[in-house]
Amino acid sequence: MGNSLAFGLFVAGTGLALVWYVVFVVALFRGAGRALYSPRARHRLGAAGLIVAVAGLTFLAFRLLSTDTQMGRVGVLFFLNVPRSSPELYVMNVDGTHRRRLTHSPGGEIDPAWSPDGSQIAFSGDTASGNAIFVINARGGQPIPVTMNGLSYEPTWSPDGKQLVFKRIVMPPAHHDWSNDELYLINADGSRQQRLTRTVDAEDEPAWSPDGDTIAYVRQSEVEGWGIIEEIWLMDCDGRRQRPLTSGLVRDAIPAWSPDGKQVAFLRWEDRQAQIWVGDAKGGAPVNLSRNDQHIYAFAWGPDGRFAFIGVRGEEKTLCMMEADGSNQTSLTTLSAGYGDLSWSPDGRKLAYTQDPSLAAETALALGTLLCCALLGPVAVCLSTKARGQAEVAWPTIVGRWAGIALIIWFVVALLGYPFGVILMF
């Protein structure tokens, strides 16, 4: 059974209640349908709709609470109440199946990077003093801090798994109003941190070459009369021999090495759209590899040479694959909102990524609340209305009628303000 079954129970229960409600209104105004208006028929159909819908709602809530796939963790409060959260770390198969959540932190995690042996994932996690670099077992567990200082992002592993390069935001001196992004090197156990770059520009998004000798990264600089440009640069793993790989008035980002280390791929922005470009690691003119009508949000170059990327077309976000030459582009699965970075496991079977669980869960919140109001409003009104010739019971009738009217109003307002109306009405 799955969420589709729970949703089916939702619809069945709500449909029963609404069908009876329509019949009830018609009978009320036409003075007909005495049998349908009898207490026995009214209670049977109303109770059936209530039981089926509450069963579906309970099952859906159980599914959301017991699994950490796309919905994340939610609370149950008439019936779903979702706190605002931040991106968390997930793992899924390369075809988009078997999504599994690894972290449950209130601060959020970004920038996952799989270790060369596939046993660990490094990431940037929020702390009281800002983001720091953590390492977590690829099967899950307690994250272990690598850096203790805040403002650290974008870790990448050395090929032997002994070191990490990451970006750190360097805070300005007291008499300056600027900050800068610089690259640092640190042992995987947190020892021997050293700074690799010292420039007036910003350096970020490091990527270590497969042979361990070279680090590709992005250098951001400002050109007078043009604005910010982003170029791909290379340097030795000790920070020496810094030289550009791409140059000009360009916006290039997220460098990634080919499995053989001979090429470097990156995202290039043109006409407000990013595509995957690739160039020779020794220099030369890069070429547009992806050449499609999507805006590519993130990508990863896999150990078997294939590319995984997240493409955006309009409101639709999909996980896609393509061959090393850009051919055979296929869409594997549609993704919900909030998906972020990608990192391919060394065996080529899994992808680590980040997602904001609250975005998908808020959709469940709105859906659950609307269906609940649509069900309980008519049922409360109908079950509290006296049948012809029956003595009216005061307090159940009054409470039920006004509760039903309030729920119907809630339903209408929430529907008009979806999804914000639902959230504001809690």
C-alpha cells in the first residue's frame, strides 16, 4: 500500500459525504426525499463517509511520519501541521527510486560530496556560529564535524579520501565592509587546516582532479562597466600555479572532472539559461554539451562517464541522464520542489542530493486540510440538523451546525488562498 491508497480513501470518504450533502440540500428545499432525509439514512451515509476519509487521512499521516522520502517529517494537527524547515541530505538510486533521508537537523544541510570509497558523505551543515563541514556515514548516523569554525561550504574530497577542500567566507577587518570567499585544505579528521587562495576575488566550488594533482574552481571578479564574471580556474593541490581555464565576459560555475581527468565540465549561463559545457583540461575552446531547452540547475559527472542533471522547464523539475557526448538525454523522474545539489556515488549506483522537506509537506498540509474541511463541514451540519417530526436536541445541534458552518467557511477561504490561506488559518 502507498500514499495513493490513502489518497483514494480520502477521495472516497469526501465523495460520500458531499454526495449525501447534495442530496440532503435538494431534499430540504424540495420537501421530498423523506427516506433519504431520515435519521437512519443520514447517519449511515454520513458515518460511512467520515470513517473512510478519517481512515485515509490517518494512513496518509502515518506514511508521512514513518518515512522520510519526499514528504519529510510532519506533525498531525487537524490533520497536518508542518513546521518550516531547511534543506536536508537524501540519497536515491540513479533512476530516482528509493529516496532515503540521512539527516534531521533544524538548521539544514547543503553541498553533499561522496567520499572516494563510498562510505561517507561530506556536507555543509548549519551550526550556531554558521555553516561548518561535516561527514556522515552514507548509510546514516550522527554527523561528525570536520571544521569547527562557521561559514564553511562546498567540500570536495581528495582522490585518496584523506583530505577535503572547501570554501570559507573570510570575514572583513573592522575597517572594511566587504567579505571574501577563499579555498581551504583540511585533513578529513579535521587537522592541519591551511589556506590555498589569497586574492581580492572570490573563489568557490572546488573540484579535485582524479589524479589528485589539480583543483578546479570558480573565480568571481568584477569588471568595470560589465559587472560580475565567473571563470573556471585551475591550481595545484597545494595552491600554487593558479591559472584560468575559461576566460572572458562569461558566467561559468560548478566545475566537474571527467573520470579520466582529461576534461572539465561546467555550467555556463547564456540568455538566462544554464547548459553543461565541457573543455579540455589543458585548455582550448569549450563546447556546449547538453544543448537542450531546459535550464540546468545542478549536475554531476558519474564514474561511468554519464551525466546526471536536474533540468527545469517552466514549473517542471526533472532528474535527467545523458551520455558523455551529450546524446541519449532521458528524463527519469519528475522531482518535487526544493531539490538542490547532486553528488554521484563512486560505484555509480546512487546520488546524494539536498531537498527542503517542508515544501512537499506543505502541499500535503494544504491537501489534507482542504479535504478535511470539505468532509467534516457538511457532515457536522447534516448530522446536527433535526429530521422532520423529530425533537431537536439543543447542544449537539447548535455546536454541530456552527462547527460545520465554520469548517465550510474555512474550506472556502483556504481554497481561495491556497496554500497560504491554510497555513495562516492554523
